[in-house]
Amino acid sequence: MSAGLEDGLIAGENAPHLAALEQDYEHLGRQLARRGVDIERLTERAMRVRVAVPSWGVGTGGTRFARFPGPGEPRDVYEKIDDCAVIHALVRVTPGVSIHIPWDRPERPADLRAFAEARGLFFESTNSNTFEDQPGQAHSYKFGSLSHTDAAVRDQAVAHNLECLRIGAALGARAHTVWIGDGGNFPGQVHARRALDRYLESLGRVYAALPDGWRLLIEHKLYEPAFYSTVLNDWGTSYYCARALGERAFSLVDLGHHAPNVNIPQVVARLIQFGKLGGFHFNDSQYGDDDLDTGSVRPFQLFLIFNELVDAELDGVPGFDPAYMLDQSHNVTDPLESLMTSAVEVVRACVQAHLVDRGALAECQRRNDAVMALQTLKRAFTTDVAAILGMARARAGGAIDPVAAYRASGYRQRAAAARPAGRRAGAGIV
Ligand code: PSV
Ligand code: MN
């Protein structure tokens, strides 16, 4: 047994698909060659995509109204790592884990690190939590944390972030993400400028304590839990703060944290241009911060985001190195199935974006040919690259059909037997 899957499970599940995959791959290879594209180059690129899984993502999510736990939910961070290992074994692009403190605070970080490494995983980043109160905490975050009017609350929030850095350093992480729930529910409740000043002063103390080689990623969100205004509300404020903090501070883009109809691909392009795009929390939405599975509602938007990312990659934009992570709430699905599907969608968008004929697009832009510019993008977006994705996974030792292989493995049933309902690790409503 490895990673909770039986030895030979993946090879056995792949066997019946191999002949068809090879035929489809060969056919697609011929089609792409006619467009001057080398399929092998794309497959190799697909194999290099990396997207981290959040420790909180493998548990069942919930809403403000209810949570309906699924069978075999992980009860502690070790069981979460076991689940992450299954995801990575099947899709082969998710070796990184992003850990939430205190939901998944390890008692012995060195042991947890060794546990993860033994399963082929590593800790990529830490996430602080000053958006809810913990038992025994001296001061409440009800009216804010890093931007609170009371210095004692701000000090406590800073101390928590410093603790995250210490734990993260022991885990081998290289980035720390800060999302705060600070803001106001009513006009007049919060002084807009002073709250941002306080936030920056507090975060400056966290920034000053960043270990060598680390990045600070700041995540904005326009509403929720504060419903009138948030302190870090949009990408412009985020950019301003990242710039004020220093060269190791970056903006993190969560796809669900924008006002309706905001042109997120353009936000991404701007942050790249300004050297401040630190990373992503991928998810999808219909209405707001729905945290649906990546690529499930607006796959074209995801493609357009990757169009900007790949454009920057091919241009060799200096310092361009965003961290990718999934940040979703799995309320009605098996979280492992959602996370695998989402990881595949990230790779798909990346490969499709690599199919854009950039020379042709530049020429359309020069000639102001709007119709052909869009068609150039659509031609890439509508290319079925499933054979590339399947081949990339198979070559890396993963599953051609990850969800089918996972279902065939019986992992969830074994987890349900081994992890009886009752005590549950933190997380849930994200
Ligand atoms: C907030 O909505 C968020 O996107 C942040 O990334 C948090 O860390 C995560 O969800 C979990 O609450
Ligand atoms: Mn997020």
C-alpha cells in the first residue's frame, strides 16, 4: 500500500484506457503539428504544473446555514495529509500543502513534516486565522484583528501571525498568507483611512519577521464577514499594501473575492505588470465567494487568467513566480473528487493557454482585428486537450481517469470505517 491506495491500483485502472489514450494522443499530435505546435512540449509543460491543496479543503465544507459531513472525514492534520497524498498520487500535480493555523496546528511540526515528506508531499505555505476567536484567547476579533482600534488586539493578531511563521519554518514552508475578516457592517463603523493605516502598521511587524526566502501573500476580499466594507477590499488596495510593505510582499488573488463582473484576467495582468502577483486561490462562483470547484462555472474566465499567466511566462517577466492553490468549499461532493477535478482544470487551462498563437494574436491586435483576436483565443480554448492531460498524468505515474480510479480504490469506504463520525478537525465554513 502507498498513499492509502493499493499497490498496482493506478496501473490496473490505467490499463484499459491506454490504447485509446495513445490513439487520441497521436491524433491530437498530428492536428497540433499542422498548427506548428509540438505536443510533446505541451505534455512536458502539463507535467510541470503545480497547484497546492489547502489542509482545510479535504474536510467537508459548509455554509452559514449548515454543514453536512461526509463519510470518513479526516479527524486531524495527519489524516488530512493522508487524503492530500491520495490526491497527489492520482493527479501528480499537487505535492504542495497549504496549512491553516490554528485549524491544523501541529503539536510537533518536525514530525508532521516528516510524515508529509514520507508521502511525497511538502508544506508550501501557512495561513493565519484572525477571523474567528479561539478558546481561551485574551481578546476577541469580533471588531477586527490586525486593524482593530485596540492595540492589544492588534498585538495579539500580530503574535498569532508570528507563531504561524515559526510553525511554517519548522514545516519547511516558504510563504505566509494573510486574509483578515476586518471591516465594517455599517457605514461609519470603521474609519476607512485609519483602519488601513493600522492594518499596514501591524502587517509591517509580520513582514519584518519573515524568515529568509519567504514571501508574504496578502489576500483581499470585498465583503464577508464584513458586509459594508472590508479593510483590504480590492486588488488596488492590496497592491498598495504589498508595495508599502516591501519587495517580499505580494498580492494574492482569490477568484471569489471580487465585485461581480470584475475583469479578473485584467487584474491579473496588472498585478503581473506591477511585479506584485504572488499567487492564486482557485475556485469558481456564480454569485459571490461561492467556493465552487475550479472551472465548473466559468471555464473561459479561468482560461483567460491563464492566458495572462502564460503570456508572462513566455515573455520571461522578471520575478514572475506565482503560487497556485485551490481554495474551495466542498459542501455536497467528496472533497477529494472535487480537488482532483479542480487540479485537472488548472492544468487544462494552462495547456490551452499555451495553445494560443501569440504571434497571430499580436498581429490581430496591431491591425485592431477584434473578431480574429477573439477567434485566436477561442481556437485555443476549444481545443480538446484531454489526451495531453491524460498522457501527462500517466507518464508521471498518475491516473488517466483520477475520479474513476479513486472510486475503484475504495479509499473513501476504508476511510469511513477507520474514521468513525464524531470528533472532527477544524475547518468547515470557508
Ligand atoms: C476567505 O474567504 C478565504 O478565501 C481565505 O483564503 C481563508 O484563508 C479561506 O477562505 C478559509 O477560510
Ligand atoms: Mn482564499
